[in-house]
Amino acid sequence: MPPSPWMIGRFDDMEWGVFGADYVFNTVPARIIKATDLAGMKEGALYMELASAPGGCNPADCPQGCMHIYENGIPGRVSPLAAAKAMAECIYRHTGVI
């Protein structure tokens, strides 16, 4: 059975988790997402880094045409409800859509 798009995948095989994605949110403070994984994102996709340093990917690995936003450490800096609101505001600020 193929993995559910809502499940957490194995860290050594993240491509299925970002392939064809419009939005990718990372909260894992380790480089678990490789350039080959990111290459499958949709044109114009948004990658939002929420983890503390070093983050989940190398920003230079994000494909041309995809937006990479750093909001490092949001979950650790604020409460869960406030973090959700902060993420929504950040997406709106950078894309104009929610």
C-alpha cells in the first residue's frame, strides 16, 4: 500500500512527501530533505522552514520557481494557536493567499 500523504515518512526517503506539493512545511531541525526530494515540488510551490537551525533543507536546493520562506523556530517561540496564526500571516504576507 502506498504511503498516505498525511503520514510522516522515513527520513531517508522524503521524496514521496514533497512530490507534487503546493506547500511544504518543515519542523524537523535536521537536514532531512535533499535536493532530489525538492526537485519534485510543483512550479510556484511554497517551502516554509519552521524548524530551528539548521532547518530541513539547504535553501539553495529549492528549485527555481519555488518560494523558500524562513520562519525558523516559530513552534518553539510561540504557543500552538499563536504559531498557526503566525504561519497563516506569514503565508499571506509572502503570497497574498491563505
